[in-house]
Amino acid sequence: MIYRFRIILDTEEDVFRDIEIEQDATLEQFHNVINQSFGFDGMEMASFYTSDEQWNQGEEISLFDMSDGNQPVRLMNETSLIDVVHEVSPRLIYIYDFLSMWTFLVELAEIAEYENGKEYPSVMFVHGQIPDNAPDKEFKADNLDDTNEEEGFLDLDDYDELGFDENWN
């Protein structure tokens, strides 16, 4: 079977690519097609994340194992698309270049039959130009504001209350 995806750059302007790829392709192969279709050189770190209907970030599937070996890491070259994407769970988040944080919303649009004579993967449709720089991301912690003392949060500017013993060693 062939998976048809829409990959949308998380920006205000409409920038997306429609890609079709075999369902048993690895996420590393998908990563390479996405990079080529958006004009990246593919030399930066990247990860896919499983996602729910509200685009909440789930399990990471990494390009390389950068862990300390204590916890298992799912890798793109060992994970097939069909292992993480299907009709019940059609969404992924793809982040390219962890310094710039190019963020893409990836959604399975259709599952189609393989067409004889057609080469896969292929870019079916291109819309919009990628900006020169990654869109700014606004990272916020939930429920943090100036009234945190009432909720039991420590004020790190008030060192006297932390019980720090400067002669501890």
C-alpha cells in the first residue's frame, strides 16, 4: 500500500508538501524525502514524534541514538511508517534542526494502491516557499506567572529561604 501524506510547516503562511511513499518505508527514508522536498540539506538532527488528534507530542523516534544507553530509543532507520502511522493514528510531528526548530505537522491523508510503473517515494504537490529562517516558537510552561508563591513554587531570587549552607563540604 502507498501512504499519501501532507507535511505542513508550522507557520502562519501556507507552506506544505504532499508526498506519497510506501507504507513499509522507514522513517529515515521519509525524513530524507521531507528534507529534499523542502530544500534542506539533511545534515541536521531530526526526530519524529507520535501525535494525537490535538497535535500533542508523544513518543520520540530519533535519527540517531544520543542517549546514555539507560533507556531504549526508537530509531528512524529501525521503524517503518506502518509501525507508527495508520488510519487510527494518522498524525506525526517532525522536527528538523533542533537549534532552529523547523516544526512540521505530518498527516496521513490517504492510503492508496501501489501503481505499477510509478516510482516511490514521490512529491505529488508543492505549495508555498519555505522562509529563510524557522518560524519563532513561543515556549510557555503551564500555569506559571508572578503569583506562583501562592501555589507553592520557590522564588529562586529569595536565597535566604532556600536553606543553603555555604559551608556544606
